[in-house]
Amino acid sequence: MSSAPFTYEPVGATRDDLAVCPPGFHPLFVRTRLGEGQEVFDRAAEAVLTWEMHRALGVGIDATADRAAPGVDVTVTLAGLVRAPCRIIWTAEEPRRAGWAYGTLEGHPECGEEAFVVDRTGDGTVWLTVAAFSRAAKWYARAGGPATRSLQHAYARRCGTVLRNLAGRGPED
């Protein structure tokens, strides 16, 4: 675990309200239905908490632990070119809610916070919510403008598709 400071305030804002977007940041909120039932929830939660979903997306994950936990440093690598250092801020492992959020560290192309949360509603439906607030930190993220935000939304939608496939697999698969 490093002691590098986060590159934004308010750190931890997504903990209680995934839809939060502080002034000066761009919001992201994508919710994907994964399926139904406890088994789907359990598989989805484990895939999110152990980086399996991210690895299945094809992004590089270099983490200081095998499982998400507050204080774990994570560097996400996109296409082998873009390195995005982050630190886990909070995690949730509850009967109907599991996930985590990380915040950006120096060197990340954006500054802000992103959460990946699996929840099971009262009717048994299982959802993935990817929520974030961010703004450009590097010149190339600023130059991308709306295209950069479109890529972030596409990535969040892809998380849902990949996790739906992972969670839908039974033990026999």
C-alpha cells in the first residue's frame, strides 16, 4: 500500500450515494441487469471483488492484493499503453450488496472516483451498477473531450455484459 495522495476531493463520496457528482466533474451511472437469484449474486460479487470481471474485460490489473479491500493499490492498464493508478477507498460485502470503489492517484489520466457494485433487490433481481465522477487530468483525456466520456460509458456497459456472462455460468460450466 502506498501513501500517495488521491488527486481529487471528496474522497469516498460514492460510498453512500452512487449517483453523487460533485461540481466540476462529469457523472457516469450505468446499471445492468445480470439475472436473478442468490447464485447469480454470489458469482457476480466474487467476480467483482477478485478482479475477475476486469480481467475478463481484457484490461491489465496489477493489485497489491488478490481481493478488493480499503487501501489496496490497483493499476489498470488499457491496451498496454495507458496506466491508471488507483486505490480502493471502500468495499461492501453484505447479504444483498457487494463491491468497491477506487479513487485516482497521480499518473491517472482522469481524476475522480469509480464504484462497481452488485446488488440483489427484494424481488431477487441482480444488478451491476458502475458509477463514477471524473474530470480529465492528462492532456490526452482533455483533448478527447466528449469522446473520452463516451468511451467511459461504453466501458461501463461492457462491464455489465461481461459480468452477466460470468455470473450466468453455473458450477458445471
